Amino acid sequence: MYRYDEFDRDFVNARVEEFRDQVARRMSGELADDAFKPLRLMNGVYLQLHAYMLRVAIPYGTMNSRQVRMLAHIARRYDRGYGHFTTRQNIQFNWPALSDIPDILAELATVEMHAIQTSGNCIRNVTSDQFAGAAIDEVADPRPYAEILRQWSTVHPEFSFLPRKFKIAITGAEHDRAAIQFHDIGLHLKKNDKGELGFGFYIGGGQGRTPFVAKKIHDFVPEADLLAYTTAVLRVYNLYGRRDNKYKARIKILVHETGVEELTRQIDEEFARLKGGELTLPEADIKAIAEYFKAPVFLERPEGWESLARWKKADEGFARWVERNVHPHKNPDYASITISLKPIGGIPGDATDAQMDAVADIAEEYGFDEVRVTHEQNLVLPHVALADLEPVYRALTAAGLATANAGFITDIIACPGLDYCALANARSIPLSQEISTRFGSPERQAEIGDLKIKISGCINACGHHHAGHIGLLGVEKKGTELYQITLGGSADEHSSIGEIIGRGFEPEKVTDAIETLIETYLGLRLKPEETFLEAYRRVGPKPFKDALYGASPAEAA
């Protein structure tokens, strides 16, 4: 992983001291709240429903054990003993005192972490595939390019005050695990016919009140032109993106209103002026950054296969965990492990200080000192020998982190909702807990198979409900919480936006409605291997709508 140089350290430390002064002036009354707001947002500090919230950046979701232990320490000393991992591969602390936040940032700086550009109308944390560098299906590790984009975009003078926040994601595999088509810029790292690396460029994806799947505007931008082409996109957006209406300020609206062909023409014109200039990436610089992400030295561990078979036969729980949470690795003697932060009946994405310490210990002993955060609010150990899976499982079990549900119905994405967020209309957490409890038995989850439920407490869609196979959107109607159901969303290489299928449900009726949808799917599927999404795309919304609301008299006749 990338390590700070002298410039990085000096820059981050200077920002900490600058913010310490700003907080002191706010607390003394010298700085009014309106004047303080943009300053705190530049340092990842939000004012939520009950308290301040601090969002800490985890670039492309990659950490070492020392950094994970620091997050545990902050949760223990400055918060209420837990942190919340987010869909931006970051972590949020929900209860810090404003007076403590400069000290928190100073402690984070000692382990090369910060909260810069985790909020505000700037380029946010660049996200990536949680299995990057380990995935058997990737063309190349996308994280060096994410790091290049991070360095280039940090306090970029031209792009620090964009019309609206700006999100970039990058994947290096054909199977998209980074949801690139729901980002302002989505990058697909690939090779052309000559074996050269470059990027498929997507723009204008996003969720919220006007969701769009991104449009591909270039099939192959050469590796060396990454910054030049990205700059061209951002310059056009910065010039023409709307600043009069924050609900129409994202680049997705510019793409929609201008038209993708015309916008692409303008971007290509700007790129022509930049191509071959100072933004061209030197090959030596690319190699220097890539060296930080070089794979660890993997010892041959062929005994792992025999041990794995023996352990699976001896322990049904271990076998279930391997089936769901262990993923293929480039090296056949190793695997990548998803650590579920979705215990049955638990709060999605939360981890206690003790659990974070346990993950750090496990990563240090068995995982080459590396931990990833996923955009689905879980953690990953990217490199674990098959021979070590059994002791890793035992250690995770002891920490309450061995739930075998990756990709199952209980692996729910949920925003903090009305329990924390001042923007929310409805609660997300209690609903996710109820659904998880209802469908939590291993047998029931295995029967249902792959299914993604995503819950948002308001139209801002922080829970990614538009991209859920089943999405739930909390709305407020006459002072009552209601939940709209969407079906058929997906955030992979075949991205789609879920369809609203009817009127909303009261909170106490939502889980029964999910039960009805599940039973309808089980009755419709052609074979056990047909997933909910596949069945929905085959038959469409009508059978599900009829099951929930009843067929119309004409249809019934």
C-alpha cells in the first residue's frame, strides 16, 4: 500500500493544526456557525441529528493493521466504542465531541490517515474493487491508478469547489465489483488488442432523486492519458454544471440535459488541448506508484487443500463460511476472505473497537498485514493461505465476525437513516435488523441464494436502494414513515435502476412484503440456480406486483 512521503506528512499535519485553530475560534464564539460550516466540511466533519460526525478517508479501501488499531482506539477513546464503515469505503464516527476532533485528526495523522475531501463539493475518496491485486479475473491491479488520482485530486485548485460532490470508481476486472456505472466517473481498466493498458470511461452515473446509469463515452483511453482525460471531463463539468440548484448540479444532470454525444464532443475538444502535455503520465511514475502495491511474496502452501477438505467435513459452520465468504485468489494456495459486518439482527457496517482490534491481529498474523473496506460495508482480508483458513475462522468466530452471509439476503446495505441523519425521512437500521432476523437461518438464506437488499432512509440514496435487487426507500407521508419497494436494480457490469412497483408500506408491514416477494420468486424460478435478479429480469414486475397488491379485476378475469 502507498506510504506517505515528507510532503504528505507535512501537508496533513498542517491541515490538522489549521483546523485546530478553526475549532478553537468556533468554540470561543469568534467564528459563527455559518462561517465554520464550510471549514468543518473540508475536514470531514458533519453536524447530524444528535451530534457531530467525523468521516475518515480510507483511500480505495486499503488499510494496514496499525491503521485499523488506530480506528479502534478512536472508537474507544473519543466515541461510543464503534465505527460505521460506509459505501465509500470510509469509516464514520457518529459521536465525537467537536473539541476532540482536532486531537482525533492528529492521532490519525500518526498512522497516515486523514479526513480531507470526505465531504464538500470536491473529488471524494476514489473507490475500487475490494479484491484488487488478488482477484483471479482482473487484468491489472486498479489501485495504483486510484492512488494517482488521489494525489492529483487532493486540494486541486481547479476542482476544490465544483458544482457538486464528485465520485470516481475504478475496476480492473470484467465483473464489476466497484459499481463504476453509478459514479460520476467510472473507470474500467482493460487491455487493448496490443496488450496495452487503458481505461473504458463512463460518466454521469449516480443515484439520489434522479438516478442514472453512467454512459460510456470512450472505450479505451490510454494509460498515459488518464489524468488528461479526467481533467477534460472535470473542466467541462466545472464550466457547465449547474450551480443554481443543488438537486440538478451533478454531472449526471449535465449529461442528461446536454446529451451524451454533445458532451463527449466538448470533452474530446478539451482533451485534444491537454493531450501530450504536462498531464501525461510518465511510465516511470506509474511504475513507482505500482511498486507500492506489489503483491506480497506468497509461499507455496499446497497442504491447504487437504486441510480445507478435512475441516469442511468436520465443521458444518466452517463449510458454510467457506462457501459464502471465501473467494478465489490469483495464487491457488491462497484465498480472499470477506469479513461480514452484517451479523444476524445487527447494524450493517458497524464494528466495535474490540472487533477492529481483532481484525488487525488476524491481518497481521495471517493476512500480510492488509485489510480492505468494501463498498458493501464489509471488510476483506485479500491474501490468506488456504492452510490458515481454519484458525482465521476460529479467530473471527471469537470476535463475532464469522457470519457466513456474503451476498445473501441478510448482507444488507443500509444508511444510518433517521436514527442519526438530519436529512432522513425514515429509519433504515431497525428495518434492516428485522429483515435480517426474519431470514437469518442458514437454511433459509441458502434456499433463497444470491440477493441484495439495499435500504435508504431518504431520497439521497446513501443506502443505494436504486441498485438493490430489492430496494427500500423511506419516505414521509403526512407525518408517517412509509417505504417504497423497488425491484431489479443492480450495480455490476449489467447495471440497472430498480423499478418502483407500487404504493409504499408502513414499517410494520415491510418485512411481510419482503416475505411475499421471496415466496413469489421461489415459486417462479426455473431452477435452484436462478437468482432473484435473473428471475425478475425474465418475468418482469407483474407477478411480484400482483402478489403484493393483487391483480386488477380485468387481469384476474
